[in-house]
Amino acid sequence: MNKLFIILLFLFAPFTTSSVPFEVCDEGPINITNLDFTPNPIVAGQDLTVNIEGSTQVEVQQGSTLTLATYEWLFPIHQTFDFCKMSINPPCPINIGDFNLNVTYPIPELAKKFDGKLVNLTLSNPDNTLLTCIEFTVHFA
């Protein structure tokens, strides 16, 4: 009986990491192949770890910026971060070739109001050269 319960629990328990569906919104020298959030759905007030896998044809340099854009009602919201100053593992610069990055970022309580919203993320080098752009919908617990 206990073995059956453990097997059923394993089969039906929700996993905290899962692939996040996304679309490329602008072609650049970075090709993202996988995007995962932990936890998923996102929990406001906790750290979010984002795992990004892909390949790059150019080096991601110190001073690269990550721009997050979404809408609240009809009003655009843009927030820009120094990508390399975020908790990135491995740290910048990110060399040409395949990569597997983990980025950890604290999610404020106020972020819950963006549940179900489409988010646009753009990564650019310090000279404003577009590296990649992806869009995905965020979901909060």
C-alpha cells in the first residue's frame, strides 16, 4: 500500500520546474532553446530562478542590458537591468558557443498584478546591439 501511494504521489505531484513556452520576437545572434522558471508558477515575494539554455554567435559583454516590457491596462511598462550585475551563473562575459545560464531575481509582491500578461525580454550589448528578444506569458501562484 505504501509503495503504491509513493508511486502515485510521484506521478501526480506537480514539479516546481517546467519548460516555459516562449516565442522569439526578433532574431539576433543568440538562439534560446529552453526557458525554465523555478518555481513555476512564479511566487510573488520569493526569488525566481530562471534557467536559460541556448547558443550565442557573439560574446555577451559586461554592461549588457536586459529590458523587460509589458502593459498594465493601456500603459506600457519598461524596466531595464544591467544583465551582468544580476545573479548570473556563470558570470559575464558569456563566451561564444552553447550556454546554460541560471539567473536568480527577487520577485516583489506587487508583481502579482501581472499574472497572465505577455512579457517581452530584450537583451542588448552595451553598444545597443540586439542580442535576442523573447516573449512569454507569466503566471503567478
